[in-house]
Amino acid sequence: MRIPICLYGPQTSCKSLKNAYGGGSGGYTRNMATLLSFFKSDEFELKPCYHTFRGQLKFDNFFWRMIIDTLRFFCHLIKFRPKAVHVLAQYRSALPREFMVVCLSRLLHIPVLYEVKAGAFISSYNDSGKLYRWMTAFIVAQSKKVLCEGKVYISFFLSEFNVEAEYFPNVVPDELVSQQDREVFSGDFLQVLFVGYCYEGKGVKPLVEACHMAATKGVKICLTVVGEEHSEFSSWLDTFLDNNELVNNNLLIKRRGRQPYEEVLLEFSRQDIYCYPTSHDGEGHNNTINEALMTGLYVITTKQGFLADVITNERGSSLESAEPSVIAKELIWISENKEQARNKALKGKQHLISNFMTSTNFSRLNEVYKQLA
């Protein structure tokens, strides 16, 4: 009989939600799905407890969602009697819900693992009022173990809360990583991919403009955009495509919209370059960066969030800014130095295999569960 562990996080499969960021899908959802599908242990069994999404309920407001999430979590504890609660922490507007989870867990003497995701924890704490800061300090103090996605958080937790947090990166399943190296840059067009919520902060607009700039210099580019589109981006891109004679000559743009995870992985396997020039507030170690690396793509991204710890100029392109001219310069360099770019992409994949695989990191997580239970 394996020991039950409550995994508290978002539902892993749901329809698109108009009021939710990215339509209700994204990094937290992917992290939840990866844990549920690929964490294997002879000692522990994950029991998911799903919280609500914004826009999921007909009577959607903070008060009712808090009541429903509290009752749902309490019933989960009674039904499964978990020996520990693992919280995929979203903090910010989710902090009151996480405060509730920690309070109930401590009342029932169930230890808590608080795993801090994304890159806005420090700014949210520093920029918020006394109540938010007090609740954060309470959650951290009452959690038996704290894991964090970014290395910068380790010193922050120690200096601010006197708590020793442990680095735990975003990971990809070993089963999805091909042992064979793909031959990228073999066609006439540079195959460039963007995956994510298509809005200004993720850098997809400057990416389109950069591809246009590079195409005017003679670089043949096919840009594929996958993900839910914000209405402002959709309107802008519609106008761009209508007014641009270069499209369908040196520059092809494919809009795939939101796709199932399996289709997204197939899209990675068709590309040469993954470009993610994000300036998004709260960017962490994005899942798509790992997925690009495991597929052998050349990765171009900014230093936003924790991405500078993952992508360096030795194994990709780490941009100082998301300006279209900066991105275009990288695309032109790749088109003229394909062999060097292939070598960089290979180093990126090797870095992923050494650091971000489920086999290594989930073994560590199993040891953390032992400390809790």
C-alpha cells in the first residue's frame, strides 16, 4: 500500500476559458500533468486535488471560488488521508487560497511542501501590502519544505524568512527526449516556432516584426505560431498580413491556435529554431524552453525570469532585449552560420539531459516526500 500525497494544483484538462490567462492552460497545468503522469514511486502515490480556474464557474467571483476550493480540499483530506500536501504555488491572487490550504493542513497535522513556481514571487511580495506579506510569511513558516523554480529564490528565502529553500527546476519526461540528434537547418526556409499565449508580453509581436526584418535581408523564414491569441494580437496580425506583400514570398506565417499537447510536440519536431523573446512579468523557467531543447532546436530567448540560468550564448541565444532588430540580428546570424548554430543546439540538448530530466529530479522529489511523511 503506497503512501498518499495530496498534489494541489490546476486541473490538467479543461476547455478553453476566455477569462483565464492563456485560456486556462499553461505552465502550472503542464507541471501538474507531468507530475501525475511521470512521477513513479514504490512508496508514494499522488492524489490530485484540483482548484478552480477564473472563468470556470457561472457564479464566478472570489468569495464563491474560495468556498468551493476550501470545501473541495477539506473533503479531499478526509477521503484520502494524505500524509503530506504538495502545493504548486501560484501566490499573487492565489495566495489566500494557498493560505487556506496551509491552515487546514496544519490544523490536521499534515506537513506541507510549498513549491514556488514562476518568476514573480519576490516582486509580488515586495510590492504588496502588509496582509499579503504576513500571509506569505505564515505559509513559508508553516511549510515543512520549500522548493523553488529559480536559484535566485534560495537567497531570498534565507534572508527574508530564514528558511532554507531547495532548487527544483522545471523538468521534462525522459520518455519524450529522443536519443537521436535531429538534422536542423536542412531546408531552404528557417523554420521558426513560437508556442505560448500570444500577447504583447510574451514577445510574439516583436518576433513577427523581426522575421519580417530578416526576410527583407533575404533570409527565407517560415514562422509558426501556436497558442491562444489575445484579441489585440489577433487584430494586429490580421492587419500585418493584409498589408504585407512580403508574406508568402520570403516570409510565411502559420497560425495554429491552441493545440493539444501531442500536436504541440509534433510541431517542435518540424522546426529549426524556437524563439521566445518574452518580457512577461512573472516569467520563470518556461516549459516550452525545455521542450525545444529536448527536440534539438536552437533556442532564442531573453534573460527574463530564470531563463538566463537555462539558455546562455554557448547553447543558444540569450538576448539583452526583445527588440525586433535584436531578434532579427540573431536570425540572420543563424542563416549565415548554420553549422555553429547546430553545435549550439546540441549543447543545449546536452544541458537539458544533464539537469532537467524527470528521472533525476523525481528521484529527489521522492526523497523530499520521505522527509515529509
